[in-house]
Amino acid sequence: MRCIGVRGTSGREYRADAVLVATGGVSYPTTGSTGDGYRLAQQAGHTLVEPVPSLVSLVSHDADCKKMMGLALKNVTLTLFEDDKAIFDEQGEMLFTHFGISGPLTLSASSHLGDMKKHRYHAEIDLKPALSEEQLYDRITRDFALLANHAAQGALVKLLPSSMQPVMVARWGIDPATRANQITREQKRELVQLMKHWRVSIDARGDLAHAVITSGGVSVREVDPKTMQSKKALGLYFAGEVLDVDAYTGGYNLQIAFCTAQSFANNL
């Protein structure tokens, strides 16, 4: 089969020696990414990998996220677990929202999610990645000694942002009226574990309308990687996000678009 042009919705035909499909995915449909390229590819016999949102915020039913919405954390480590196996681990910035978590770390982690119907996912946040558990225990001990007469929440003033302090005390399970000098070694150890392994359930991806990119699309097995020409129809080419290729945030997806388009141009 050979592609010799396209036919518009009006019925008008546009003949060409080569046709390039570079219509993007289905993320942010208000920009024109409405999946037209997928339909064109299927008409030519191509297989589609199911499009799903990627580089997207993550939904959590954890009520603590909503309590801390708007809180941005810097220099933390986020680890994503699939069925209790770590599949992503990176340090950077993240954000709590009214629906879950967002920010650069979350967007990168989202690209590692698989089938959420088949697997369970949760995230753990290390709030003090520069400190080992023993170092953090010693830091907490020093802080509590300096703030000996403060109640539990006030004793955390040097350790955590203000909006996280009451949430931490509630999750810690300690009586909020407990003075810092009354907190036991065991309770300090429990605090260390919470700060090094703050758990957030991951219940769903954010929607495609707000995803940075689409994961999925035209199967790359059916496209020549050197020329980007279809293996199903000569004269038909693909470039950019319409393909089942995606990467982290930071310009890498733009680079994919540029490189695949250049491969097409080099073949003309």
C-alpha cells in the first residue's frame, strides 16, 4: 500500500509524494491535540498503543494531601512503588494539592505507572534525604532539648513547614499536648520513620486534559526508525508525540519531536 495524499473533511484531495502525520497526542485538547493522527494511522492499518496521560499529577484519596494543599516541598526524595517494589526514586521538588500530589518529581514519577487496574501504587516521601535515620534522630533530639517546654507541634518548628506540622502530629498519633521533654525515644524513632517514609496512596492518574504529554500512540514497531516511514504504507511518515514515545519533562519530548521530524526531512 502507498500513501499518495490526504482527503480533507470537505472531500477535497491533496496529492503528495509524502505525507507526514505530526498531530501530537491527546493531551491538552484545547491546543488542538484531539487524536486525529491516531485515526489517520488506523486508517492506514497501524496498531495503536492505548494513549494514557503521562507527565501528569497523581490523584490520591489520602485526606492529608488536601489538608496540605499548596505546600511545596524542596529537596525531598520521592519513591514510587508498584506492588511494594520501588520503580522510581528521585530527589527534587513536589507539591501537595486538593486532589493528591503534583510538581516536577510527581510528573516524572507518573511516567513509570503501568496498568493501575493490575497493580497497586503508592509513593513515599523522604522529607530529609540528606540525613540518615540516625542523624535525623540526633537532630530531633537536639531540637526537642532546645524546645523542651513546647507542645509536640511547636517542637517541630525547625523540622517541618507550618502547614505540615499539625498533619504530622496527627499521623504520629502522639497527644498534641505532650511537651517536647516528655517525648520518649520510641516516639522519636516513630517520628523518624514518618519523616523518612511519608506514605501517599496513588489511586489514579490525572486526566488527559491536564497531562503534559500522552504516553502511547502509533506503535514504533511499525515505523522505520531511520526515516520515520510507515512499514504499512510507503509515503506515510510519523513524527513527534503521535508515536508511542515519551520521556521525562525538561525538553526531552520536544527533542523527540525535533529528531523524528529531522529524520523525515533527511529522507526527502
